[in-house]
Amino acid sequence: MVRALLPLGAALLGATAVLADSPPTCSLTQKCPKEAPCCSQYGQCGVGAYCLGGCDPRMSFSLDSCVPAPVCQDKTYKMDSLDRYKDISEYLGDPSKADWVGQGEPLLYNGNLLLTMPPKSVGTVLATTTYMWYGTVKARFKTSRGAGVVTAFILFSDVKDEIDYEFVGVDLGTAQTNYYFQGIPDYHNSGNITVASSTYDDFHDYEIQWTPDQITWLVDGKVGRTKKRSETWNATANQWDYPQTPSRVQISLWPGGADTNAKGTVDWAGGPIDWNSEEIKNFGYYFATFSDVSVECFKTDTPPGTHKHKSYYYNDARATNDTVIDSDKSTILKSFLGTGTDMDKGDSTTSGSASSSSSVNNIPGGNSSPPNQVPGGNNADTGPAVAAAAAAAARPPTARRAALPRASRSTVATTPPAVTTRTTATAALIVPWAPARLPSLLGSPGCSCCETDSPGVV
């Protein structure tokens, strides 16, 4: 199968609430307004979490509207605990407080992490809180299975550079790979790698080695595909169409076969998803199982690819690797009222807690009021990254996790834990990735690129 025309990166933070009012939209030709200056990866404007991971400086009110991104750290993440995970509504940009940020229902099972996708939901997505500017990332996991079910392991930058592994649930012997430069779709960027045994039944090691000159995809230590930067020259645009900017590691499980998706997406994902499948009947959700993820930063004394200081930011809207600055700027907001140009806004020195009251959205999928506080959290057709289950997602993240059966946090269960609190609103189900790389992800509302019969639009 041909990989989707649209990149996958917008899947992050897909499980969000549907809010009453629509935040302003943003794109390369329509920047965010001053009062809601940060353009989220969903192509929506706001403050707070909109200004953190995924904030695109090219589409924001100004380059410095987005909060600087935490630099790379060599680290192995054992996926046997949720102690270092925070819902997006709980994270203000301090990587010392969390390794992963996301939304959905991550659960623990037998010393591993399950990314779950209950019926009529948009699944679960997690992203690292630090950024990798070249280097090596490896993940050991089992994919999910079933028509319309997609498991993903990717690198995704705030300006839409992307390097992917994707797995369609009807083909358990193939790892699909892809790459994008600034979200520009290209059917020729994809390539498949045959996996020795079932991706669902067996753990495999999937690895991306990324340097300024080459991308190498490896499965179980064996090279499956290589792409050289020298092969990506775009003479028309006079540029290298090659991923080159600091990126977060993202892992996700999402419904490519949802009936709200374009036919091309559904076909690529293996057909319509079955919300009454044996997997759903047996466990209450689809799931992918992650054992560990390791990041090794690129080693260099000079840019591009350094991680000597505290944070990365862009000094030019071209957003190529020569515009990335390795700096000592702070990455932490004092409250969800803050932005890159006013990071202390909402700070409370008397109560010790930061206020989050605002008329502008600041938390994706969070409070239903005020309206513009969470990227992806609106009910408009132009909000492509909006999620499912208004009732479930509207509850505070801690309440959602507390509602899960005790077994979900056990490491000795013999079957995946059951999830019993999963009533969702079908009408609220909208694709978890912002169409656009394109429009919503990128900016303009809608998904003209994905309304196609071409195989594989994610």
C-alpha cells in the first residue's frame, strides 16, 4: 500500500473535548491574532498549551509567540509507569517534571504501556517533552490489529518536518515508512519494510537513525531503508525537502478507518474500523503495547544538531536547520495564560498556584469554558484535530485515569485491563490529525488534500 498523502504528526493529542466556540484558525497565509498568538499543530490559535509542543512559529502572530522547546537529552524510557506522564492540561513546559505529554487513555499492563482506543474514540497519543535535533531513536513495541486501526511511531517537528513508522492493522507483516519536509505531501517519500514475524504477536525493535545527511530505518537491528539528503533537492523551490528541525518522539494509536475520515484514508487503513470486533468484545478497546523507547542525541560541537544549552527556537520563518538556535531561554510557562512573549502571565506568588482564567483557549481538550484554551478542542468542521468523547474528555485527566479499573495500573494482570467507563459521542468523532499539513495542521480549515480516493491519507 502507498502511505498516506498527509503526514501523521497531527495525531498527537487527538483525544480532546468538543468545545462550544471555535478558536481562530491559522496557516502560512493567515497568522494568529495578537490576543491568541500561538498556532497549534492543529491550525488553531490560543495561549498556554497552544504555545508549547507543536506550536508553529511560522503561523503564529510572531516567531517568539511559541515557547522555546527543551533540547535533546540522551535517555531510555522504560514504559512501565505513568509517573512521568502528564496530560496536556497538566503540563507547562518543564521537562524535569514529565517525560511524556499527551491525551487519551494510556494504561499499564505486565510492565508495559498500552496505548488504548475504546469504541468511537480517536485513540491515544503521547509525545516526549524534549526535542531531538538529529540522533537515533528506537522503540520496542507490539502494534495493534484490525481493519482501520493504525499504530504509529514518528518524529515530528513544530514546523511539520516528519519521519515515520506506521502500521496498518490488516497487514501485520509490514512496517510502512515515510518522511516529510515542512508537511509538504509527496507520494514518492514512502517505503515499506517487511517484518520477520507478526507485528501484533511479537515485540520488535523499530529504529530511526537521523543525521544531517541521511535517514536510516532499521527493524530488529537490520537496515530496511535509507534516504540520503542529497536525493531530496527541490530545484523548483531551491531547497532540500529533507526533515531537519528539532522534533518530538510521538507514539500513537488512531482510527484511520473511522467513518468520519476521507475514503482515501479509510482505504489505506485497511477499511472501516469495526467497533464491535473481537478485540473490543474481549478487552473493551484496541491497544498497542510499548516496552521501551530510547533516544540518543546527535553528537556534534557545532550546529546543526547541538544540544549544549536549554532550548531551541527559530530566528527566521524559513524554519530550516540554519534558523534553529540552541539557547538558554526558558521553556516553562507560569500558567496557561502565558505565551512565548509573556511567560510569567498568570503567575500567582501568593497562592502558589497559577491562574488559568482567560477568554482565550489555552488547553487542548480541557475546560469547556473558556472556549479557546486547548489546541484541537472545538466543535467546528474547521477543527480537524478535534476529538471524540466530549463527556469522557471533559472530565479532569486525573478523574479519567482514576475511573479506570485498578487492574489498569497492575503489572501482574494476565489479560489487558478492562475499561468500563467508555461512553462517547459518535457525532463528536473527528480525525485526530489535523488535515492539512495542510490545512488544519497547517492552517487553513478543511482537508481538500485528504478528500481523495488516492490510497493512504493520514
